[in-house]
Amino acid sequence: MNFKILIKTPLWDAFSDLGRRIFLPEGIFYWSGRAKKEAELNATIGSAYGYERDFIEGGTEEWLPCYLDAIKPYSNLKIDSLVPYASIGGVQAIREIWKKWIIKKSLYDILNEKDKLGLLEKYTTTPIVTQGVTNGIFLCCSLFLSPSEYIISPNKRWGNYDNIINKFLGANIKSFEFFVNQEINLQGMKDVILDVAKYQEKIIIILNFPNNPTGYTPKRAEIEKIVNTLKESQKQIKKPIIVLVDDAYEPYVYNEGEISRSLFYDLIEVQEDVIPIKLDGITKELLIYGGRVGFATFGLKPAWVNNDEELEVLKEELNNKLEGITRSTISNTNHFYQALTVQIFQDKGMDDIVKERDKVRRLLKSRYKKINEELSSLELPDISIDPNSGGFFLFINLNPNKIKASEFADHLLKKYKIGVIPIEKLNDNINGIRIAYASIDLEKISEFVTRIRQALKDF
Ligand SMILES: Cc1ncc(COP(=O)(O)O)c(C=O)c1O
């Protein structure tokens, strides 16, 4: 493919060596696509097909992908949705539904915010399906980070970022202290942006709200501050800033009366080259963790193209790059769960899905309130709790001079039969425990906190 529009955009400047090199060659897909339309006898597809009667007892005359009768009792989805490969970029129907879902999640009001809706619809790519959010993170990090380059992230982050970026890609993470005085440390974020811009022609940053491990979720005013900091930084450094918006826990926000939504929506409105990429998925959003269906969606800028035709070409070129990486890593994502998701959206509709999920959100919110109330009554000098109002977790900081997080977690487990995740990265100024209250029953929370209090007294 000739990337004639993409090459003129700041995305190209921000690509890694792999990002520039990778593409999806026409190969098999070109020929099988043509054969579907033009051939009488099509021998391009690398999957077994036959008349159902020839491989299933009592089968029909239908020409189908060959399958084992043994799988039939477990799903009433059509065999065509179960057995064949999904397209590399994902089942087209789910890609289109998810784009509509993203638009719905923007919370834009059709009557009052038509312009913003139009902008979102037009300049957002059709999501590419990834193997869960993890694979979306991997995909984007590979696209933008060459070995030894830097990505920026708060010091408290999902540990798997380090695996992907450091250990797998050989790139580096430049951390900033997440909170100062219980607020997001935007000066710290800006300082590292300016610092990395001294030796890199692009800034890549990954942000995750509601956050793992802290549960931090920015309020409306904080979102504006984050956006302004990114805008100001971009104006100052005059280099593209790519923001990977990890929205794994997007719907789980518990602020009273706060309308909260992904940072993606505010960033797509920014005219400067602050370029958001939304990474989300059915895993937590629809509570189908093992379904492993995620999405990567790019926010493009109107200034990059001269007309609608160029915009469509740009989207195709970008899609080709992403499919190039998908083809050479996972090839494609589980067809069954994509089909199942399509089915849910078609049968239930988005509003009913949100309504059903709201029962879970309310359940988690009651635990969130309870555990925060209980913990705040502890009033112990050697601990502090990071600001939290969403997601599945909260984080208790421990005084490193008194208690090492891993020793504390070990003690909690051995003596009090309490399981938590210790995070002890003293160089990054972190020593504490992550509590996944999403998995503790409301009734058990008091007991849980009592045991933590007792354990703290042992040190
Ligand atoms: C912040 C964050 N991002 C991404 C993921 C991965 O999500 P998925 O299961 O969709 O790969 C997790 C899972 O724990 C997470 O905590």
C-alpha cells in the first residue's frame, strides 16, 4: 500500500521503525476477495468447506465450513459465526456497532451538540478489533515505540504496561508522580513531557481512568485541566503528542452527580496535535473478560486532510497499518465472541445493555462507598489512601520506613487470611497495597478493614 496521506500526518512522524515498516500485503486477502466475487470454483480459502450432509449425520445441503457435531450443543449461534476465521480487523458488524457505541458513550446531546457529534463521527476511525485491551495496548505501543524510546505514564499504573513496553518492546517508561496533595500532578506530567521532548521527536503518553491500581477518576474540571496541560505542552514543544487512553474500566464511575466519560472525547476536539487513541473492550465493559475482544480507535484531526476523500484514504491507510500488525501477531480475534457481542447489541439494544450493567455498577458503588468510609475511620498515621472514585480498585500507601508492602501483604495473608496485591517500587516512590474491592461482598467489607487495621498494628 502507498501511504500517501498518512505519510503527511504527524502520526507518521510519531511512528516507530516498525510502525513505518509494517503494512498488510494484498496476498491471500486480495486473491480470496476477488475470487469470492469472480470465481466459479474458489480454492483460495485455507479452511475446510463442504456440504453439511457429507460430514454431519442428518446434515443439510448447505455449503458450510466443516465443523464437529460435538460443538453444536454449546451455542445456538449460526455455524458461520462460530467456525470461520474473523476478518483481520474484526467482524465488520461489531466494528460498526462499536463505533456507534463509542458515539453513544460520548454523552453528546443530539439536539444541543450536533457539531461535536458530527466531528466525533467523522474524525474517529472505525475501531479495529484487538485481542482484549491488552492487545490494543501492545498494538499501539509497537506502532509508536522503537526500542529505547520513551513513553510517559504515571508512576502508579497497571503492571502489564511495564511488561509490554520494557520487557517486550525494549522501550522505556518515563514516570511522573501521579498525585500531589491528593490531586493529579499535572505539573509533573508537563515536566516529563518537556524533558522527553528534548531527545524525542514525539511524545507518547498512556493514561488510564478509572485507574488501576488507584481507582482515580478525574472529575469534569480535572479533565479540562488535563486537556489544557496537554494542549499547552504541545504548543510549547511543537511535536505530536499521542495519548493512549486506556478505557478498560470506562463505565465504572461512582462520583455522585458527576458526569464522567473518557478523556478521548475531549481530546478529539483539540485542534493541536494532541492525538487520542481509545483502547476499550467488552472484557470489563460488558463483563466478558475471557471473551478477549477489545478495540483500538484513533481520533484524527481535520487539519491533516484537504477533503473528505483524503480523510477516507487516511482511514484506510491507517487501518492497513493496524491490520499489518494484527496479521503478523495474532492474525485475527476470536470469532465467536465477536458474533456474540453483535447478537447482544442487536437483540438487547444499547440502552438495555447499559441498564443491565447498571446493576453491577450500583453493586460496586455500594462497596466503593463502604470501603472508603471504613478506611477513612481508621485514622492511622502510617497510611494514606489515593483519591479514588471508580474502577475496581483502591490503593493504600504504607510508610516505607515502617512497613514494606510485600512483607505486609505476606503478613495479611498468613495471619489474617486477607489477599491483596503489594506494589513495592521504592525507586518510583511506591509502597502500598492494591485492594480489589470489586471482588469483595459488601457484607464482608467491615471485617476486611478490621483485619487490615489489626495487621497494621502488628508493625
Ligand atoms: C488498566 C488496565 N488496562 C487494560 C487491562 C487489560 O484488559 P483486557 O482484559 O481487556 O486485556 C487491564 C486488566 O486488568 C487493566 O487493569
